[in-house]
Amino acid sequence: MATAWKIDEFIGSMTAASINTTSAYASDVKQFEEWISRLKINTPQLVTRDLVRQYISFLTTSQKAKRSVTRKLAAIRRYFAWHIRNGTLKTDPTTGVRTPSGTGRLPKVLTKEQLNALLTCSNPDVPEWKSSRDTALIELLYGSGLRVSEVCSIDIDSINDRNNTVIVMGKGSKQRQIPVSEPSVLAVKHWLKFRHEVVSEETRNGAEIVSDATALFLNARGHRLAPRDVRRIIDERALTPTHPHALRHTYATHLLDNGADLRAVQELLGHSDVATTQRYTQVSKERLKSAYGASHPRA
């Protein structure tokens, strides 16, 4: 029975995690429960290490991305650790289970042409309030390496233009202060000249939506931008289909390309584990190889 898995209780215990994280973990654990129920396993107490390994093998042979498989295993591992803490399980079936070896896909880094296209509004029919907002948004995504959820959560007073920093709320409700590029500061100041054009009456009065009244970025209806709005903005300007996270990948890779310390980049990105940041060093190595092959006469 699905109720025996207590997935809702498990998700409820993740009080420090973001909504995106809890949603992903809930989906991952439910997918595992559905898969294993086909084997007539109806309670987590009957799950064995071999069964978990079979599931990981199933995901891998289904051509799931290595990063996706890793996340799904992390969700299952956390789920069974929760059972152990609650005393409903004595042994953890995920112990010793690893994802298949392999480098996986490297993060996509935008070319100079792709980046310039995103930072420039080429459509003369776009209202100036929208073009200024979109440019400021993209400047922050690239200039500070922000996650989409982080840029959407920024309030007007989160940016300090005296010392060029911004305070953002990252994963796990962890707050961090990071530098803002000069072009980003100028773009935000320009957007603020037009922000009043899309402030709705309810936002202006502060009667209904307090969150929207303080938001830096608003949509055409005067409400705080949502991640789907950001994806739509990127799509409108991109030369080719581009995920907003590619701007974060490009930010990190450009820092490392120009000699930034790995630990400093980890801090700027808000990664809890330096291993997550290290994959960008591989991107930098590949870019160096490519430059060598294209430029050296004896390559």
C-alpha cells in the first residue's frame, strides 16, 4: 500500500529544503515506490540493496542523464535515512549503492554570440519597460551566476549599489551575499525607472500581495516574476533553445577560465559541496584543448 511508504511525512520533515527540492524528492521517491510495487514489494521494509541497485540499473539503461540518476538515488537515500532515524527501519538498503561511473554531460557554456544576443533586445516593437527589465534580469543571471529561483526572489532592497552586492536566498533557505557586476547595476537602475509602469493597483496599495510590492522583477500584470516567466524571456531572445541555467554555467566557466580560485567560485555559486563546482574545471579544460587545437600550428 502506498500509505505504508509515508512519503508525505518524509517530505514534511524536509523543513529546511526549498519548494523545488521537496517537489523533486517527492517525485523521485514516488517513482521508486511505483517501480518497485511492480515487483510486489509494498512496504519500504521489504526493499533490499539488490533491489535498489536494480532500480539504478533500470534508470541507467533507460538513458536517463547521469545527473538525474544521481539525484534520484540521493532522494531515495535520504528517504531511507529518514526511516532509520524514525526507527521504522533497522538497515538502510541504499548503503553501498553507487551510480554508474562516467563523466556525464558537461554543462553547456554559451558562445560570445549567444550571450550578446541574450543581453541585447533586437525587437523594436518591445516596450522599453520590458526590454529594460529583461536586460537587467539576464545581466544578473550571467553577471552573478544566480539560479532562476534566486533571481525571482530578489527584492528591490536586496541590491546594494554602494558596494555592488546582492543578497539572495539559495537552496536550503541559505542566504548569501555576492558581487554584482557594474553592467548589472546600471541595467537594474535603468529598469527601476520603468518599474512603476507595471506596478498593479493592488501591489501599489499593498492590500493583497505584499511579496509583489517588494519584488525587483515584475511581470506585465505587476506580479513577481516566476521561473516560467524567466524561461519565456530567455526563449524570446535566444539564438537557439537555451535553458536559463546555461547563464550560470557560463558565469562559472568564465571565472575559472580567467584564473578564479575553485573555492571562491564554490562560494559564489552557493554550492555546499566543492565536487559540484569541480565539473566546471572539466569544461575549462575542454575549452583549453579546443583553443589549442584550433590555434596551435602543430596541434
